[in-house]
Amino acid sequence: MTILLALLLLLTAAAGAGIVLSRDPRRQILAIAGNGLALTLLFSALQAPDVAFSELAVGTAALPLLFLVALVSVRTDRKSDL
Amino acid sequence: MIALLPWLVAAWLLGIGLYGIVTSRNYIHLIGCLNVVQSATYVILLCVGYRWNAGPPIFDPHPPGTPAVDPVVQALVLTDIVIGATVAALLLALAVQLHKRKGTLDPEALRPMR
Amino acid sequence: MTDLLVPLPIALPLAAAAILLIFAHVWSARAPDAIAIFVSLATAAVCGLLLPRAAQAPIAYWFGGWQPHHGLTLGIGFVIDQANALIALFIALLFSATFVFARGYMPEIGSHFQVLMLLMMTGMIGFCLTHDLFNMFVWFEVMSVAAFALTALRLEASALEGALNFTVVNGIGSYLMLAGIGLIYARAGALDFSAIARSVSKAGGDPVLTAAFCLVVIALLIKAAIVPFQFWLSDAHAVAPSPVSVIFSGAMVSVALYGAAKLYRQVFAGDPPVDFTMHHLMLGMGAASAVIGGLMCLWQRHLKRLLAFSTIAHIGIMLVGISLPSAAGTMGMMVYLFGHGLVKASAFMIAGILLATYGGVDEIGLRGLARPIWPAGIVLALAGLLLGGAPIGIMGEGASLIGSAASKPGDLWAFAAITFASALTGGAVLRAAGRIFLGLGRVPGDEALAPTEPEAERHRPFWPMFAPCAVLVAAALAGGGSVVRLVQHAAGSFVHPDAAGVLRGAASLARGDIGPLPPDLHPLVPWCGFALAIGLAAWDLSRQYLPHRLHESARMLAVPLRLTLDAAHNGIIGDYVTWMIAGLAVMAAVLALT
Amino acid sequence: MNRIARLTLFAVSMLVLTAATIVVATHMPTFGSHPLPYGDAVNSLVPPARHISNMVSAVNFDVRGLDTLGEEFMLVCAVTGTVVLLRGTRGEQLTSRPAGMHGRLNAPRSDAQVLTGRLLGPLILLFGLYVVVHATVTPGGGFQGGVIIGSGLLLLYLCEEYRTWRWFMRSRWLNACEGGGALVFVLAGLAPMCQGAHFLQNVMPLGEFRDLLSGGLMQIVNAGVACAVLGGFALVFLEFLEETREPRDEA
């Protein structure tokens, strides 16, 4: 259990760094979804199924979708520089 | 070591998120970094309420009275997740509109009114 | 009866906001305005009814009926003492006045403007009344999120940028606050103020609790725009719609500071490192905010931006009041909060009137144009006099309380700083009033061209806009004595809360006394600052009559400082966040060195 | 500040803060084995008092229900703000009607896409509903279910025609759903006061332990939260998607 928790904590740290370091917004969406997944796993290991569930719904689905839709809106814009 | 790890991971997330915000050249990327800062708070809160060899605070198969982790912090994190998602939506809306007005998402290309 | 009243200050506006939203497509153009005015007045009435009850003994109310038992709090409580009730009443009244002022402001977005404003009011009231740390955070967020959205309402590029900076900086602040709450929970295992206070007094000097205090207070100081966390404020206030700026400056920033005072006096009272942080670091930060805000204020020509910087200065003065060891400082801060709120709200309303009538707030561009609406000029000049430190009205009383608390040998520098700062802001506002409404101070050459983008707000009739701001400024002038009496009574149970009583389930009026007030200042002292304010205004307005070289050399003296400060307020979010982190680091370093 | 100055200041501050973090971390209570008086009290007192097995839901909807009330209205704030900001240039008229048929978002869907969507869509909505009603028994609840349904509606967009989707998604319905859910929550708080109880006090019959309908007032609050979250998320997605229309659609 100890090892698993430690690994998951490190995974979360890496996933967070992944979001920051993926400077291209398109790639960042994947990183955000990955971070959501890492947090979901961590929360389940911390015996928080309710929170893991919402993180799954929000962090891996709704939030990346929001970023995606926002990015599409920006790219639809004529003056786009992306 | 495991005793310190949760707090160090939380501090790391806070620090790397802030680094991302400070150096970001794209508002959408910056909003993603803000989410990293926020995930630090999830880690702190849930780790504070954790207890070795305890089950989830849901007494469905097992009867009430079995050792369980703290339900209060979990409720707080649920609230926190909503806050994060909604603030992100609001920020994205601001960024989309700003891009319409200015044609760029680079924070350093923007100068508010003096 | 009391039990029926307590939840209403939040339940009423929440229900009204929900109803306004559900039927958003049904309302006629005027209905949302009328509903919002009615609901905010009703909320004020409820707070008014609670006030005398709270004066007898603080009202403790447990939501969901989860009374604490055996000293353990499960649920969330509201503890309404006289100070909380007063602030809630003030917020509701200020919102009522603002809704009257804003009638017909943004008909094109339907009832959404009123929904957001009502929710912001609820957030502030909940923030003041609650007795639970996380609940305080939730209401703080309600207030913040509404504020973020309202800032950008005009959808100009500068409004969007201002709102983005505001949201990101304050968002980071609220996550820091949440991290602090996590640390407190780890140590105290509780979220109720009284329960945390009990743990703090047991674990005196614990680094975890000190760090938690810093994190939570930083979030509040970011919202209160204290140097070096102040950068977002001038960007946001200057571009927000005028009714929203009225609320931001009049209530939002000072309410956040009130929260900080509450945490310090009621939760972390007597913790040595916290005391040290407050009395040394915060005192310095307050004085720095006052001076930097005052200087920047003097150098602005965009009236709303000028007023925004004066808010930074006056918030700094309030922080000085809180961080002085004497309880009279805290009491002075509360008096000052009401006075400043009323004055600054009316000043921003005048700016709104100018925007609606003349389509601009550039001081030089409007020179002499606003003569026809001279009553507004009188109000702006009165606001300038009060901001400048004239020892009259509520602000004067508050300033003299803070001043007398600061006039001890070790703190005299802080006293000098706040007197100087308030003279600077007063001078700036008086100068603007003289130039815009009297046409004084002709400016030669290219300076006369407005560098700011054109902006305008929806034209509305003058008198309905003017009435609320005249009422506010009249209240600020006339209310001095009665507010001081009320606050003096309230400050007793604010500074010495009955924590044990709350945990038992029945709070009683504690030792109801803040000790002897320090002796009053010499009656001439406040007039000195005031004279400086008049002098500053006169200097700039009469510059066409002064020798050019004299004026020019005085200006050149200030240039290096001005350029440095201007360069720091550059609107780049990365810089703002860096300054914020630097502030955090300074705080940590100071604590580590002791 | 230029980039180098900013990074230097940032690095120096972070160095100081790292030291502070290490000091604080070594003083933190031991991870996983320190007293949790609040949580333990909830775990031991609430199941007999409220007859439900999911303590997180109990804290969210009952013990600390006021937090959730505030959170719901914060959601309302953020959604209202997002809607107002995004609508700004289009105006509401264009949002309440679907845009013209031309434009890239109305690209034809393949049969496989339509089929998957028609099979998967209802399943997701059902799953969301299941999550909502099981709030008091198993993990999940109004919030999670609301998000699932709100985002699941997006699936309809991906596989059905734009017109069909817009027929489902009318901003005034979603508005009413969002505001209505929030109003239900406030009323659920006010109603017990008619009986002389406190705001949000759980005075309804509590039902059997572990029963689907246990928890009394929590069920109503849960339903309100689900509505508000569903409406809010769907509204945000709707407005963002409207934003992706080609400019010429608006002519």
C-alpha cells in the first residue's frame, strides 16, 4: 500500500509537470486529461471513491472538453495565430 | 519518507504550476497551469484526511464502525473540484473573447489601459 | 423570531437570484432592477432587525440544526455579533444604493447583471457572518467569481485583460487559502473558528499553524490589494462597469480586510509568530500600500484609475489600523471601513455619471466640460476633502482613532505614512474635481490629448444616478458620532470573542470592552495632512500661473520614482504573479529569521 | 520586468519558499496516523442519525449543506458569467435560434458515428441518472451525475445533426434547469423553518439504512444539485460551441 501510494503521488507530480511543460495548447489538452486520470487513481488509492468519481467526470472528461471547445473557438476566429 | 512525500508533492505542484503561470506565453496554457496549482490543494486536503488501513467513508458493504478515512475533507475536495472547473470555464470564456478583440493570446502582448 | 431571521440575509438574495435566472426570458426591461432594489433593501432590513439582538448577545445559529455537543462542532454556524451585523447591514445598504444608481445600466444582458450582483452581495454577507473557515472560503469564492464575471461585462479588450489578471491572481490566492485550510485541518481537526482558536492556543507557535495563517491571510490580502499583491486592482477597477467599481472599492476589498482582522483577532489571537507578523510585517505592508497607492493616485488622469489607486492607499491605512497592537486600531479600522466605503462609492458613482453623460473620465479631456452638472462636482469635492483627511464625518473619526493608536514612539513613522498618503489621494481627487467641474488648470500642448481609449456607458438621466451618491456622501458626513458609538460597543466582542460560549452552544457578550482608548490626537494634527491635500491640488491646478521652470523641476524630481512604479504596474500577469510570490517569500523569510 | 529579471526574482523567492516548505513539512502531523476528530465524529454519529451509508454525501448535503449551497450558487455565478461573456457579441437572439445549416459544424456524420451515438448517448444519460439517485448509498451523487449528463448531452452533438442537437438544447430550458435546481436547494433550506426547525434541518422521514430513498431532505437537495449542475455544464458547452460557428453564419 505504501509503495502504491508513493508511486501514485509521484505520478501526480509528473502529470502536473506535464501540463506545465506542454506549451502547445493542443498537446496540453491531452496532458490535462492525463493529469485527471492520475488524480483519479490517487484519489481511489486514498480511499476517496466519491472524489475519484468527480475527478473522473470533471478532470478527464468535462475539463479537457472545455479546453478543446475553447481552443476550437479560438481557431475558428479569423485572426487566429495558432 | 512516505510521511513527507504527500506534502512535498503538493508543494511541487504548487511551485511548478506557479512557474508555468509566470512563464506562460499563452492564456489557454496559463489556465491549464492554474489547474495544476489547484490540484495541489486536492492532494493536501485528501492526504490530511487519510488514515492507514482504513476503508472509504461509505458504509455500504461493511457496517458503520469499521475504520474509515475522513469524509469531511473529501466533501471539501468535491466543492473544490466544482470551483476549479467553473473558474476554468469563466477564464476560457475571457480568453476566447480576448482573442476576438486582440487576435492574440499572449499575455505579454497585451497592455491594459493606463 | 431571531432564529427565523438569521438565514434570511443569505437565503433571500439567493432565492431572488435563482428566480431572476429561471425567468430570465420573461422579465420586462425594468422588473429585474425593481426586484434587485427590493431584495437588497429587504436584506438590509433583516440585518437591521438582527443588529439590536446581536448587541444584547452574539447570536449563534447552527445550519441543519447541528448544534455543537460536548465541545465538538459538526455543522456550520453563523455567529452574528454586533460587528458582523453592522458590516452585513452596510453591505446590503451599499448594494441598494448601487442598484438604484445602476437602474437601466445594461438592459441588453437581461437580468444577468442583477443575478451576478445579488450573488456577489450574498457572498460578501455570508463571508462576514460565517463562523466556519471553509464556509468562509466558499462565500469568498462566490463573491470572487461574481466579481470576475462582472469586471469583464463591458467586453472591451482592456476590460477583458483586467478581468483575466484579476481572475488569475485572485484564483491563485484562493488556492493558497485552501492549502492553508488544509494545514489548519491537519493540526486542529476542526473548521469552526472557536474550535480552531482552542487548538491554536494549545499549540502556540507551531510552524504549521503559522504557515496556514500566512496562506489564508495572503488570499485575503490579495483580495484587499495590499502591496505587493495590489497590481490587479487598478487594472480591474478602472475597467469594470461603474456600478461594479462602486461595490469593489466601497465594500469588496475592505470586507476581505475585515475577514483578515477577524481571523487575527478571533482565531489566531495570542499566537506569538502571528502577532509578530501582524505587528511588524503587516504594519510595513500597510504603510507601503498607503504611500505607493497615494503616489500612483496623484499621477493618474483617468478618474477611475485614480480612484482605484486611492483605494489601495486607504486599504493600506486600514491594514495599519488592524496591525497595531492596540484594539483601538481595529476599532478605528472598522469605523474607517464604513466611512471610506461611503465616500469611495459616491466618488465612483460620480465617475459613472461622467461616463454616462460625457462618455469619458479623462481628467484633462473633460476639463471644464462638466460645469452643467455642478452638483456632482460638489459631491466629488466633498469626497476629495474627506479622503484627504479632513477630521469630519465617519472617515475623520476612523482616521483619528487609527492615528491615535499609531501615535506611539515606535509607530510614528506609520502615522506619518498614512497622513501623507491620505493627503496625496485627497489632493488628487480635489484636483480632478477642480479641473473637471470648474475648468481650472489648463494644460498646454500634447498632454491635453487623451491617451486612453474612448469609453462610454449607457446614457441615463442625471438625477436618479445622482440621488444615491448624494445620500451616501451625506451619510458619510453626518454619521460620525453614531457610527463611533455603535462600533465602540461592537469592537468589544469582536476583539474578545466568547469562544468557549460558542462551543457550548450559547455565546454571551464577552468582556464588552476594548480597554481605554488612547488619547486623542492634537486637534491640529489632522488639519496638517488636510492642508497638504489642498496644497497639492492647488499646485497642479494653478500651474499656468506658476513659473514654468519651477513646475518643471518639481516634476522632474518625481520622474524616476514615477517611471519605476509605472513600469511595475505593466499589466503583465507573469510579473504580477512573480511579485506575489516574492511577497510570500518575504513573509516566510521574516518569520524564519525570528 | 524583463524575462530574466522576472525569472531571477521567481527563483530567489522559490528558494526561500522551498526552505519554508521543508520546515513546515517536517512539522506536519504524521501522514496517515494522526487524530481526525471531526471525521471520526461524522463517521460515528451520522449513520445512526441520518440512516445513510455514504458519509461524503451526508457531509455535503446535510452536515455541511451550507457549503454546498454556496458552491451551487458559485456555479450559477460562473455559468452566468460565462454565458454573458460569450454571448456579448452575438446577442441572445442568435443563441436562442440555431444558426444556418451551412458552416463546418454541420458536416455530415458517418453512419457508424450516428449509430454509436444513438446507442451510447442514452446509456450515458441513464448512467448519469443512476449515479444521481444512488447519492446516499454508493459513491456518486447529484454533482457527479449532473456532470455526466451535462457532458453526455455533448455526445448528441457529435453524432446527431446540429439542428437536432439545438432542438434539445434550448438555452432557456437549460437556464430554467440551472436556476430551478438552485432554487430547489434554497427552498429545501427554507421549508424546515416553517416547522420551527433550522435552515436545512433534516426534518423529513429518514427511511431505512442503505435504502435508495434514505436520507430525507438530502434526496431533495441532491436532486436540486443534479439539476443545477446539469443545466450549468450543458449551458457552458452550448455557449462555447456556438462560439465555434464560422463568422459568416451570423450574417
